[in-house]
Amino acid sequence: MKMHDPSFQDPIITQSEPITIILPIMMEILHSAGIKTTRDEVVTRLMTGSPRIAIVHGGEDHPAQVLDQGFVKKAVQSLWIRNALPFPMVDPGLCDAIAEGHIGMSYSLLSRNLASLNVITQCEAHGYQGALVLTSCDKRPAGEVTGFVQVDLARIRKGMQ
């Protein structure tokens, strides 16, 4: 198979190891969402520059995020139909109501920073080219927006548009 256009300057796809790691993960993500496809189709999408899109969702220990998995499966299906490579990514957040009345409440504002750092780290380390965000409450959205702004600014500074 011919490698994708080198003008993408894609550090993930120019190495063989990430593809061998991504392939079984992607097959499981698609299978879990009820999508039947082949390894060849996934490899073709990787090699032709199909966008890798993070589906950011919360942990299941937060009341507002308990039902995220159904939405994640629909998002995987929707992105796949649109020729993207969907990657569900957890960005857990704390619930003020659960943390209220004990030391846990002192971590509420810190969780915004963690949400920001989480999306920066995951998007930069895994080379996601976009994100669909299923967010909740008030801490994760503020942190995630801040994080994605930082990702965009870093990529602009690096000449990646």
C-alpha cells in the first residue's frame, strides 16, 4: 500500500508501530459500536489521511455522565460514516453534589485544570485532528475549552493548520 501524502507531516502514521497499536484498538471501537468493517478499510483510512477524531466523554461515576456510552456509540457510527477514525476518550470530572460537605469539595476548581491538561495531553500525544465533546456540569466544559484553545495555539506555533 502506498503511504499517504507526506505533506500531511503526520508523526503518527509515518511510523509502523503506532499503526500496529492503533489497528486493534480501532477494530474494537468499531465492533463495540456495531460497525462491521475490515482491517484493510481501517488501514486505508489511516494511510489516506482520514481525520482522527477524539470523542471526549466523562467517567461513569458522575451523575451527568452515566449515559454517555450510548451517545459515544452513536458518535462512533456517525464519524465512521463520514470517513473519520473515531477515538473515544474519557475526561473524568468530579460532581460537586457528591463532593459536597467533605474534603472532596476542595478539589472542585482543580478539576477544571485537570480537564484542560487531559485534553491537551491526549490530543497532542495521540495526534487527534479534531474532537467531538460530550461534556457536563461546569468544570469540564471550562477546562476542555481552555485545553482545546491551547492545542490550537500550539499547533499554529508549530505551523500545523
